[in-house]
Amino acid sequence: MADNQINNKSLSIRVCSNGLSFCTYAPGQEEPFEYKVWDVNHTISLAANLKEALMNEPMLKQNYQRVNVLITTPHFTTVPVAAFNREDIHAVYQFTFPKDKPQHVSYNVLRRSGIAIVFGLERSIYQLLLDDFPRARFYASASTLIEFFSEKSLFGSDKKMYVYLHEKEITIYAFEQGRMLFVNNFDCTSVADMQYYTLNVWKELGFDQVDDALFVVGDMEQRTVDLSEKIKYFLQNVSIIDRGEDFKDRLTMGNTHIPYDLQTLLVCGF
């Protein structure tokens, strides 16, 4: 039994613009999840921080059956699956982000949503992770959230918008009965700016103030509450996503300390 549990253990590494965190999952254990945020040294690059973590963090020195790398980045774009060709990903990325320095470009195909996500990450970070974890699988944060929200949007009202607060930005997703209508990222830290972007997208998409629904979830609890309260002055159906309810049957913990996109990665089953 012990050998099987070790063999089934997985590691997920989250990389964002200003941080690193790690989560392990060991099925069969009383406490199957362990989560840790790396203490980033902001005087050196993120790649240098990752190199130190790979050398010194015990969680990164164990054997795992599966290693996932979650890249939380605004540098992604969508392509319909019918038009997607993996040989074109570099051209697609460079067309979308012409000012980007050379990146490693990757992609995720979302069969449920019928789209592919093309995204970039710093080449040195990609190589460091691949050197230590040759079988690592790389995912964009947007990929996991699109798949998760797509499934959630099948129930209830016709149109739903999801606003995810994380780091110094928000990402807005909109769906109609599982079909994605919109996704985009906005740099902002103030609740007033978050409210502006949210209501502007709502208006541009022609969502109804009474019949359609807005859901807010964030890795910054107070700002999540403040944003939802401000938007309630304009929209009737506004809710904060209950993580405990979202993940109660999926063993990912409703723990608000774990970033929401990382939680969804653990349940999407890519």
C-alpha cells in the first residue's frame, strides 16, 4: 500500500509573475495535500529563484508519478480547435505578442471547450523545470479555468461571467451554456478599476442586468468581497464562489490559501 501511495503521488508547481508555489497530492493519506509558497527573493530573477528552490526545497526532490506546471500568465491567446495547428503556435504567439522577448511557446487543447490555448513562458524557467522533471506537463492558468468554468456554466441561467482576482490583475471569463464567449486579462489593483473592467465587459457582451449571473472568486479575500459588494449596485445576480462547495467532492480542499487556478488544475483531469 505504501509503495502504491508513493507511486501515485503528484506534484503541481505554480509559476506566476512574482512568485512560486508547490502542491503535492498523495491519495490515500489522511491529509492528502501539502501546499507551500516559496519565499521569493525579489533582488534576483524569478528563474534564479526557481533554481534555488529546485536545489533546496525538499518537496521538489521527491519522486512523483506526475508533475504539473501551472503558468499563470496574461500572455495567452485562443485558437478554435478546427483551425489549430501545433506547427503554427510560434507564429500565432508572435502575432499576438509582437513585443515579447523570445519565449518558450506551448499550448493546451481544450476538447470540451473546442479551443486551444497558446501561451508563452520564460525559456530559462521552462528549461530549468524540464531538466529536473523531464515528463512535466505545462498548462496555462486560463486553460484550467476555462474548462472548469465551462462545466459550471451549464447549470442555471443562460449566461454567466466569472471574474478571477489574482496577483495584480483580474481575468474575466464569459460563457453561455458551456460555450465560451469571452476571456481577457486586465492589469489592475484597485477595486474601482476591477469594477470598471467588469462592468464594461458585461455591457459590451450585452449581458442582462437581471437575468444573467456574475461570479467572483479571488486569491485576495477582502478585495473579492469588496468587488462583489460594489457590483451589486448595478447587477442583480452577483455571487462569491464558495470554494468549499466547488471542491467538496473532489478532494482539493476549499482552502482559500491555495490559488484558485491551482485548485482547478487538480480537478480538471487533463
